[in-house]
Amino acid sequence: MASVTAKEIPETQGFFNEFWALCKKYYIPEYDDCFWESVNNEFTALRDKYQNVKSASGMINAFIFDDLEVRYKEMKKEAQQCQNTVTLPV
């Protein structure tokens, strides 16, 4: 099985490092517009910076739309369910 070192693919390695850092930074979605604007701005900048890395755009889209947005919708749904089941003391 063939493999490469980071020195052989420095641009791809740079993308992976920065992509992972952003994934960790934005892993827990927030409910405000500022969060989503920051996600958009930072991942767009990353995509632009590494436009020669063929997998960059697909990985970014997968993280945002298949992971982050899905978790956000699940969290939002759970929060709404909790609000609907809260009973106030009499």
C-alpha cells in the first residue's frame, strides 16, 4: 500500500490541519446568527485558500451540511421538546 508524508503533500496537509482546527472550533453549534456568519466566513476563506486541494470543497460542505447543520437541527428539536414538556409549579 502506497502512502505519502506531509512533506510530499504540503498544501493538502496544510488544508487538513486548518480544516480540523475549524471543525473543533465550531463543533458545538450555537443558536445565533453571529455563529453561522463566522462559520460561513471562515470556511469560505479556507476553501478559497486551498482551492487547489481537490477534496477541500467537498469536505467543507460535508462538515457544514451533513454534520454541523444536522446536529444544530437535532439540538433545536430537543430544546423545543424540553420546552413543551416543562410544567410550572402551581
